[in-house]
Amino acid sequence: MASVKNCVVVIDGANVACQKDGKAHISKLAAAVQFFQSLELVVGRYPVKCVAFVPNFWLHVKPLPDTAGLRENKDMDKNDWMLLNELVHKDYVVLTPSQSHDDFYVIDYAVKYDGFIVTNDMFRDHVSNKVRLKV
């Protein structure tokens, strides 16, 4: 019997979670992951693998504590930080290295595993790079 191919969904986590206020809303990212994971029940025949990429510093900078600390994350509250930690431990979220452009990880993973990208980003800067690589 032939193996069933996964339907791969790659989420641009920084783009999906961030709002105009500049803060990361991890509950929005978690909702997107949950939605795509739930498609497996609807589609039935094809397992859905959903993975999101977010910057490493989101998890490795401490959330706003009850008392001020040296390494506060002013862009994320403690509940969001705990939710992100849970998503990472469940392998739904992959942390990208500091000082790297996480779009490259999103695009590379989607190309490598023939996946779909979920983002609000138009990737205009990457489209021009792709055209240059083909020539």
C-alpha cells in the first residue's frame, strides 16, 4: 500500500501573530495552528502537518514579570509567553536564530516539503531573489 503524503502548512508566525501595535499575540498564532491541525479531521485522508516559524528571542527573553527584571519582554505578556513555550514543546512552532530573516526559513521549509505558506506578507523582496536565481 502506498504511503499517504502529508499536507504541509507553514505559518509565518511573526506575521500572523503581530498586530499593528507591534506586539506578538500568541493566541492568534495558536488559533491558526489549531485551525490547520483540525483540518485533518475534516479532510480525513491526508494527515496535516502544521509548523510555524517565529524569532528565537520571543521565547528566550523573559516575559513581563510581576516585578521589574533585567530582561523584560515588553512585547509579550506572561500568558502569551507560556502559550508560545507550549507550542514549541509540541513541535508546532520552530524558533529561528537571532539576527536571521525568518522568511527564509518559512519559504525554504515550504519548498522542501511542498507546503502551503500562511502569511500576510507579499514576499516582494524574495520574489526578485527567486527570479535572479532561475536565470
